[in-house]
Amino acid sequence: MSSRRTAVLFAFVAVAALLLIPILADENSGEFADAGDVTVTSPGYDLSLNAGDAYSFNLIVNNKTSVVYEITLDVSDSDNLVALFDNGKSMISVDLEGSGHRDVPLTINVDRFAGSVTENLQITMTCTNTVSGTESSVLLTVPIQISSQLASDNQFNKILGEFRNPLPYPLNTPAFTAALSFLLWMGISFLIIGGIFIVVRKLFSEDRKKHLEEIRKDVSWLVFLAIVVYGISGALGIAGVDGYYVALSLSISAIVYIILGAIITWRVYKIAIPQLFSRVGDDIEGLDSTLIPLFNMLGKITIATVAFASILAALGFNLVAILTGAGILGLALSLGAQNSLNQFFSGMTLLLTRPVREGDLVKMKDHTAILRVKRIGMMNTVFHSWENEEVVVMPNSLVASSVITNMSSKNRAYRILILVGVAHGTDLAHAMRLMREVAYDHPNIIKDGTFDTPDTRVIEFAEFDVRLRLTAYVDNVENYGSISAQIRLAIYDKFKENGIKLSVPEMEVHLS
């Protein structure tokens, strides 16, 4: 019987212990302050924040009586902390019912220039009994551990921020240690960069080493500036200067790094693009050096945009808000500048699809003259009139939407048609043979079979003559006009020598 009682007693104690564990844990977790009838508790874990962080938690206020209390909480700021309740102030008043509890949100903002220290957040709670009017106060202290990348505690007066300076005075002062570290950083960086170039030179073939040398000359001074900026930022921390100046140095360094990185990227890109085109241009149809200006422009716009956005981010701007605003502004601009945008994208289409290229001779549906393409811009295309050297400027949207006959896109050959009218009764076979002889005798007519050889045919029996046509290909479209004129003159002389008469309109008049 006694063993049964012992077992029951043991079970009772175990259950009681399990029930008391949460209570004991709550009483001992976090920071706790007792004002008699009212208690206030902070979170039950250590608060560790980084400089510049913001953190929110709840203060738990508990009323142990049945009387309503008016609770006033007042938090004191420090040099590194700013604490605000959810009303946006450092003080708040709440009514707490009897035997009730309330969670009061509190947000802590850590100064971005704070050092690595432990700050004690001081919270004063004043409790007023609404029945008796009595007041009681209690102070709650919440320790907060702050960590800062700007603090020089761990690297102060250490060579390269890692090693104790063993040199005698005055060579072991923070200023000398900072200067020595700056020089060491520069030396180590130059050794690493030089080693990388040496290794890369070993991997490059002889014909590409000159391009590597060109890149090295272009980017070496930029890399030197980047090393100088990095060394200055590190030296300030080693010298133990105020966190504000370290932060300012880091912000300036970030901007300088972004600008230098953009310049280096652009230099490398500008050198690499021609090499890329020379390697793959023969393998990909339509990809040749004429597209290099377009890719250079697109690369410059992309690099500049990314660099500008990165600088804004480094300065603390909200990129999401900026992009949203830019989108709205872009929509407004697009509505107001539809014609300009149409010209721009039409120019992009012409440069990418390239129905015409600079130097081509073209005919356009709504333009009777033959035009030579001089320049394809982003907004307009400039032509020269092939006949009288007039400058014709057309909007790219008009060029892109026109029917264009490219007279010199694939080769320089061009077919000419020469029409001749001979008198009725002429030996047509003889006349056509003479026309072919003239064509074959001309040095600029293609006769090797790569194109159709000169040919003639009868095309019409007109009222006053018989129309003959000579078809031949000239070897250069640039000279097709003068060659056609020379052949016409030679045909005229050939006909005159062989007694073939050209047609002359005749009219018989009968008088009664």
C-alpha cells in the first residue's frame, strides 16, 4: 500500500513540475522588472544587432491584480540606439484590465555608424492605480549587443588588419601601421594581378597576345586606382578613425569601384567585340564587322545603365521605387514621343536585319531616282542621289516600311536592257546578230557564263517599226548607265555600217 502511495505522490510531483516549468521559464526568460502589481518583460533571448539594422519586438506587460491600471512606458535613446513604440514616439500610455496582460510593440533602430559595443536600452514603466490613484515606477534594462563592420576594434593597429605590429615605437603607432598596411596591400595586389597576366599569357596563342597586351595597358591604371581606394578604406580602420569617416570612405569607395568597373568592362568589351566578330562572323550568316557600331552602342547603354543603378543602390536609394517611377515616366514619355520611338526601333530593325548597307545602290517604291546608302543612323537614313548627288534624308520608319530594290546587295553585276526600233522590212536576224556582236565586243559585258550571256529578241511589231531588245549583264552596277550608253552608240554605228535603217515615222498624204 505504501508503494502505491509513493507512486501516486511521485506522479503528482512530476505533473506539478511539468506545469511549473513554463511559469518558471517565463519568470526567468529575458529581462524582467516588477512594479509591485504590474510586471514588464522583454524578449527571452539575447538581442544582437548589426549597425544600421532595425528590429521590432514586444514588451509584455502583466497586471497581477483585479484593478485597472494606466501604464506609461518611456524609452530612453542612446548615442547608438533610437527606440520607438508603434505610435511613432518614445512614450506610450495604455490601460491594462485587471488580471490582464498586453503586448506593446517596440522598434529599435541602430545607428549605421555605431561601433561594436553593448548598449543598455532603458525603459521606464509608470503604473497608476485607477481606483486609489497611487503610482509606482520600475526601470527595465535590456542589453543589446551591436556589431559593426565600421568598428576598428578587431583591426585597430594591426598590420593588414590581422597581425599585431611587432615593431618598436614609433613604428608601432596606428598611423604607421595604417601606412604600412596600405603599401603592403598595393604590393600584394600588384603581384596577384601580374601573376594572373603571366598565367593568361601562357594560355593565349601568339596571335592573341597582342590583344591581351592591349587590354593590360588599358586596364592597368584603372586597377591601380581601385587598389588605392581599397587601401585607403582599410587604412582608416587600422588607424582607428571615427566610424562616420570609415562609412564615408566605404561609400566613396563603392562609387569609385562601380565607375572603375564600368570603365574596365567597357574597355574590355570594346576590344573583345571585334575579336568575337572576326572569329564567328564566317560561321553565322549576316554577322560581320558592319554590326560592330551597333553592338558597341548597345554595350555602352547597358554598362552605363547598370553602373548608374549600382551607384544609386550604393547611396542607399530604393531601386524598386526608382524602377517603378522610371517605368511610369517611360510610359508617359513613350506616349508623348511615339514618333521618335518609332524612328529609333525602325533604325534598330534596319541595323539588325540589314536589307541595305552603307554603299549599296537602291531603288525605293516611292522614289524614282537611284539612291546610294551613305549612313544608317538610329533615327534617320541618309542617301545620296546617284544621278545628281543630292542628299536625301528619310525617317527610318519610312525606309523600314518601303519596298526596296537593292541593286548591289549580293554582287556587283547588273542586267541592262537596250531597246532598238528598226524599219519594217529589215532583216531582223541580221540586226539581232549585230546587236549581240556589239555586246560581246564590249569589255564590261559578262560573257564567261556566270550570268546569262548577251541575247536579243523581237518584242513588238509597232506601227512605224519593229522593236528589238538586247539583254546583257554588266560587271559593275556602278557603271551600268555609261556602259548602256556606249553600247547604244556602238549599235547605231554598227547598223549604219551594215545598211540597217532605224525606224522613222512616215505619213502618206494624198491630195485630190
